[in-house]
Amino acid sequence: MHAERLWDAFPDARLEQLGPRLSQGRIAAAPCKLLATHREALGGLPATNRFIVVPVIFYCELERDRLLRVRAFLDLYDAAVQLGVLPGRGTLGEKALLMLRGFGLRAGR
């Protein structure tokens, strides 16, 4: 169900390998990047028609050379910045957002 909604919102989504796959026993990790254009609404967010590039690490558990479990780790904040939903890191908008969340201003930023 989640994958279907993502395919609907990003119909041209594709993965490109970023580095070698690492494996040890039943565990494998695959670094790649997701490239896609936001073409349809997703979770109340209307289509932005913006192209995004998001690094992803797939952490996989194998059993008898088949995928048993797969988890994807990606930077959702960066994806939201690329889609124009959240302010970029280090910007005045990010500082305002942090203040509203109760973190105050950070030194050196």
C-alpha cells in the first residue's frame, strides 16, 4: 500500500547504485540514490513537479538467498527541502522553525 502511493506520486522513480553492496552472513546493505519527480499528490501534499535526489541505504535480511526483510533509511528532511515543504538547513527559515519547536537559536549557525 505504501509503495503503491509512492509509485503514484513519483511515477518515474528509479534507483542508482552509489557504492558497493556490503554483506556479511544473512545481512546486506546497499547504498543508492532515489531519483524521482513529484507528479501526483501524496498524503495531502499536492504535486510539486520538482525533481529530487535522495541518498538511500537499504538494510536487508536474507534467508536462503531471498529477501526476508528490507528497511530503507533516507533523509526525509532533505527530501522535504527539495520538494519545497521545509526550509533548507542553515537558513533563517530553519532557525525560525527550531525556535518554534523550542530549540532556540544554535551557536555557530
